[in-house]
Amino acid sequence: MEHLSGGNRSYWIASTPETTYPSLSGHHTVDVAIIGGGMLGITAALLLAREGRSVAVIEGDRIVRGVTGYTTAKVTSSQHLIYTKLVKKFGEDGARVYGESNEAALATVAGLVDELAIDCDFERQDNYVYTESDDELSSVQEEAEVAASLGLPASFVTDSPLPYPIKGAVRFTNQAQFHPRKYLLALARRVEESGGRIFENTKALDVHEGDLCRVETDKGALIASDVIVATNLPFLDRGLFFTKVHPMRSYVVAGYVQDGVAAPPGMYISAESPTRSIRLIRAEGRDLLMVGGEGHKTGQEPDTEACYQRLEADARSRFGLDRIDYRWSTQDTVSVDSVPYIGRYTRTSEHLFTGTGFRKWGMTNGTLAAMLLTDQIIGRGNPWAELYDSKRLDVPQSAKEFVKENVNVAQRWVGDRIQTPGDSIEDVPPGEGTVIRRDGKPVAVYKDDGGELRALSAVCTHLACIVHFNNAEKSWDCPCHGSRFDLDGSVIQGPATKPLESREL
């Protein structure tokens, strides 16, 4: 199949202006320093500013260009077949708290859109978790019954607006979708109007916790009473979050709906694999149909371009799209017990906080994390805190997944070293990369379209796993904890903070 026409670009980013916030310079002192300018970071900054706290957000790139800039932008408490699992792991009370907190996060987003008159294409839609398979039908029916018993707006249905038949679906009513960058850029402006500061192109390097915390960056330092690490996967290893969550990549293709093609209203995700996530985007008076899925662990898919190709084939055959206008991918963290970690960074932390493991549902989970951390920082009780406690030791709920994920990491750490091939680069085609061995050391080699070679150390600077080439995004991805590096070795995504070193061939 030929390469897609859409290029690697997110509609959310392509349809909004670039931000131009300054970099940090020198030393600044605030009440709360927030590392990361996505859904959690920007929302927390606004909520804390409204509580009278002085805040500063630092972002290594531009704000709302990381995970949040590449989302599917569904704002919903319906998150695949989650509630059946949660009842088994945390009981009905725990599952109810999860549903109530996500509904509260949805209400917070809707409330801010209304209060601040944010033009972000926010609209209420039903969300469907559907199946086309008899094998998954009983699971879908059970999820509908469990979710309804928890007081959520759920019901079981046997039809949907999709242009093909389904066996059944869990329908959640009155959910929402929106344009995440339009929403968060509006919140960012309010943060500044409230006296907060936003610093871009400022990479956090370390945090020293104390009665006053010190955030070290490549441009200066922030002194703060409290610090929130909102970087998808926390980059400070001291909380060991890299052992409790694992990174997943997923993909999206989107194309404008042509005249005569029926575009289904609503939001959809399949219960079976390979996952298909579907929704319409209202794009300046036109309908843009988004089809997503093909998730896999970061660095563990040998042909990422094929993920896009399979999505394109579905978009053409099932929805009648004749071209692809956009495609993008994203990376999410998944916790071993399916519930995010939100709260204090370690068991001894008093002023350092984080939120991670949003399991691909960061629009609601990121918002509720901002709400929960705001309460914790200002000393207000919150009924959700126990479920999401970032320090929880939930051995019965997570032991099996914890062992499985960390065995996978160990296998990659050892196996990739053993399996690294010899030093031949002759067979590498233009536009591709591979890991070879030179002088006994693994080297990441990329050959550009002109045949020029670029070589880097293939050893991830986080915990020394061997990176793999991502042929769709042209990046080097770590299969252990999800760090990603550009072709020049610079860090695209943490937890790594140091670049891959250049190598001579």
C-alpha cells in the first residue's frame, strides 16, 4: 500500500496558532510550580490560581503539543469495559468513585466552557462501546448492567448510527467532545490574566524537595512551596512510577467527509481488538471523520507505518473516505490496576505531587487529577483521594499485571542486547533505521532519502534499554519505559531527560 497522503500532523495542532510564551530566565519564586503544559498542567494552574495561589507552568516544548495535542478528544466517563473490571478489583464503592469522579471532570470541563465562553467546538454526544462479535456480546451486556447499577447514564442497545451492523453496545448519554487546544489555550490565557506565568522551551531536569522546593531547568530555576509533575510518565525515577505504568502508542487517521457519505454522530470505541475509535470533528463548517486504534506497547511494533495503513483501509472501506487529510499518533500510560496514580510523589513527599496512568482517557482523568491535586495542595478533603492514591500498595488488584509488565521490560533489556545484529548497514533502505553493533556496542543508524547515514548510541539514557526505530514517526523509541528520541538524538518524550549521544561510523 502506498504511503498516506495526510502526512504526520494532528488536526488539533494544525488548526490552531502556535504559542509564543517565553522561556524561563533566571530564578522565580511561586506558590506552585507545574512541570508539563497539557490537560493536567494547564487545568491545575487555573484551578490553583483561582484559589489564590501564584503558579508557574514550565513546558519543555510548546504547551498543548504533547499527548494532549494528539488525543481523540473524547470527554467521557465511558472508557471501554472499565466498570466490570473495577468492581472486581476495587468493589462497587471503588467503581462508583471512579465513575462519579469522571462525571465530575466532564461537568468541570463543560462548566469552564460555559463560564468562560470558550469557543472550542464543545458539544454533547452519546458514547458507544460496541461489538460486532458474538464473543464480546456478554461482556458488553455485563458492562452496561454494572455501569447502570453504579448510577452512570448507561444502557445496553443493539443498534447505533454507525453505517454497519453491531451486535450490541453500551451507550452512555450526555457525554462530550471538543477541540482540546482551543479549550486549553483559552485556559492558559486565563492563567496569565490571573497572574500566573507560563514558560515554554524550558526543560525540567530535577526537583529538590523541601520546605521550599527547587525545580532545576536548563534555563534557570523555580522556587516553589509545592510542585506538580504533569509529564505523562513522571520523569523523576524516585517514585518508581515506571514500574507501575507502561507506555502505549495508538494511531489516528482523519479525512473530510464527502457529499453523499453518511457521517455517524456520536463517539465510538470497539470492545474487541484491534480497537477502533471513531468520532466526527466539526472542522470549520465541515465534518472530519476520525478513525483511531492499532495500539501497541511503545517500541515493540516493528512496522508502525502499517498501523496507519490498516486504519486508512478501514476509513475507506467502512466510511467511504476517498482521502486522508490528517494522521497522528500519541502515547499514553496505563497503570497495572487500571486506575490512575494521583497524589504525593513518594510516601515521604509532602510538597511534590503527580498524576499518571490515565489509560488513554486523559481529557477526563487529567481534569479530575487537576481537581484532586488542587484540593490536596490547599488542604481540602476529597472523597476520591483514597481510590487514586499514588502511593497505594494494591497487591491483590495488580500483582499479576505488575509482574507481567516488568518481566516484559527485563526481557527487552536482555533480549535486545543479545539479538542486536552485526555491523552491516548495506541493506538499510532510504528512510529507514536499524540498530547494529559496532565495536561491541549497539548503534542506532538511520539512512535518509539521500543515502546519508546518521548514527547515535542505541542505549536509552533513562535505564539503558535498546531503542527501536519507529518508521512512521521517524524516531527512536524505547521499548521499556517509552522514552522517544528524534533522529538527532534529542528527547521527544520522557522519562529520559538526556539525548542519545552521536556516534561515528
